[in-house]
Amino acid sequence: MVRKVLLPLLMSAAVFAEPCAADIKIGFVNVGRLLEKAPQAEAAKKELEKEFSGRDKKLVAEQKEIKSLEERLAKGGEITKEQERDLMNRKREAKRAQDEFREDFNLRRNEELAQLQKEIFEAIQSLAKEESFDLLLTDGVVYAAESIDVTDKVEKRLVASYRPSGKKK
């Protein structure tokens, strides 16, 4: 009895749902690609390199000095307690500076990433509204046909809104 009632109900629902589904405009945006290719991403990368290159060079130079000192002391044979203490202090200080550098760099990188994600989100929303999309999908999509991939359109919006000083139009 349940089959006799349920089967026609499901079939009629499928028939009526078909025309509705045809009117839905769906698109897909590959956010990962935008995070790599957007001019804002490249600018943020260069800004971070510029901001942190001086500290990085100092850390590398200190590491080389410590290694050189270790080699000299190892070749020289006897090491005084003072030399050993000095070497340990320099190593400890270098490690602390390296950890601090990494923490500062990660903090700034996350700030830049958050700003870029915000700009991408705004570009996606703007495109969705202007082109009357009912649904735009991003992460977690297993497959999206090229016909619904609007990543290039979003990328063009990001390029158009990019200003080298970091200011949008």
C-alpha cells in the first residue's frame, strides 16, 4: 500500500522539480587558484619579503658565525668554560630570535592572507549579484564543469581592483 502511494508521489515530485532546477544559476570559484594568482597575493608576498628580509639576513649571518665558532673551537681542542658558555648563550639567543622571527612572520602572513580572502569574498559576492547567480560554490567541490567555473571572472575583478599601493578602486 505504501509503495502504491509513495512511488507516484516521488515521480510527480521529480517531474515538477525538473523545471525549477533548470532556472537555477550555479557557479563555482576555485579560491585556491585565486589565492595564488591574484595580483594582491603576489604584492603581499613581495611586501612580506621586503619587510622581513633584513631580519632574515641577520639570523642567517648569526647562524654562520655560530657554526664557524663551533668549528674553530672543535679544531682547537681544549675549550674553556667561558668559551663554552659564550657559545651556548649565542645559540640560545639565536634560537630565541629565530622563534620570534617565525612568530612575527606568521602573524603578518596571516594578516595579509585575511585581507586577500576578504577581497576575494567581496569579488565573488559582487559577481554573484551582478550576474544573478543563485548559488556560487567554492571549497569542498569534488567536480565542477568548466561551463560553471567563474574563477576567471573573479580573477579579472581582482586584477581590476588591484592598486600597487594596496588600495582598491
